[in-house]
Amino acid sequence: MGDEQAEGGCHLVHTVVLIALAATGGGATWGHGKAWARLPCVSRNRRLL
């Protein structure tokens, strides 16, 4: 029972971290966000940023 609870908590932490990175533009700083933004399909559809 303890392992199941720990695994659920881990998923929650990862979810919060991913939301925080998306909200703060973490991809442009630590990932491929700049290259993604230069793609033609993304340039035409700014909501993909």
C-alpha cells in the first residue's frame, strides 16, 4: 500500500513541474523551445508556443 501512495505522489510532483515549466517558458531556456518556435508550422500557428 505504501508503494502505491508513493508512486501517486511522484506523478503529482512531475505534473506540477511540467505545468510550471510550460507556464514559465522553460522550453525556450532549457530545451528545444527556440528551434520549435522557428518551425514553419509553429510560426503560422502561434498557439503552439
